[in-house]
Amino acid sequence: MAFNILSTVPDFPQVLFAKLVQRVGGWPIPFFIPDHDHDGRKWANLDEQKKINGFRKNQETNSYETEAAFVTRITGIMRIYFSILRIVPAKGPLQMFYQLPRCWIWFARLFGERVLLERTVAAQLMYSLYPCFLFILLSLIAYLYLFSRIRCHGPGRFTYLGSTMGKNAGTYI
């Protein structure tokens, strides 16, 4: 349903992405939120910092959600976002925040931020969203890397990384 609304209602993609960032902090980008605001002002207190990072406050107990609850909630919301990224639209491409290349940008930014990789949420997001996808991707990269360097020159002769090997070199696969 969200995908259909994204492709038909004007300005909805911007609103949805803004609400996504509001609910989960910097994880849709991914972006590490520092201990100060963009103008250099430190956060007023721990409450303000937790709110900016996407933690929810329980109104009844006046306490923030636990790390486990936070990870579960972030993972669920991000799973919806990544599901939208994987859908191929029939009418034409969606806005840039909802296109499949955004997935690769997300992984690149995540791997570029050591602070984010050290968080439990990052590991859970990678594990829960793409365990099979990462395995297939790494297998494909290894396959392409290895076989792009092998050239067959007839029976029993092939070139690997520029050196020619003959019959005494053995067979490959």
C-alpha cells in the first residue's frame, strides 16, 4: 500500500522519509548523530539526545525503551523501508530515496562509519534484512573476480592473472 501511495500522491515520498528519520533517528541514511547540534550547541540533556537518536519515551513510566526494544523497533521499520526499495515500479522510477541503488548507498555509508558499525542496531539490521542477499552478493563478487581472470587457451592450458599454465599445472574446477 505504501508503495502505491509513493507513486501516486505528490509530496508523499518526502513526508514519509521525514517521518522515517523522525522515528528511527539517522538509520535510514545511515548517519551517526553527534553529541551536538549542527550549530555546535550541545544537547540540553540526555532526554534530548535520546529523542534525536530515535529512542521512544514511555509516557506512563517516563523512561526510555530498552536497547532490545529499540533494536526490534528500528529493525521492523527499516525492514519496511528496504522492502519498498526492492519493488520495481511499473510506471517509472520513484524518487531517489526509494530506488534500489539507495540500498547500495546505505550499505556503503554504513560500512564507512565505524561508530555505526559498533552499534547493536547495525548488526541486527544487516542480519535481519539481507542474510541471503549478502551471501549471494559475496558469492557473485568472488565468482566474477575469479573467473574474470581465467582465460582458456585450448585443452589443458589457461591463463590466470597473466601467467600461462600448461598441463602440469593441473586442472581448474
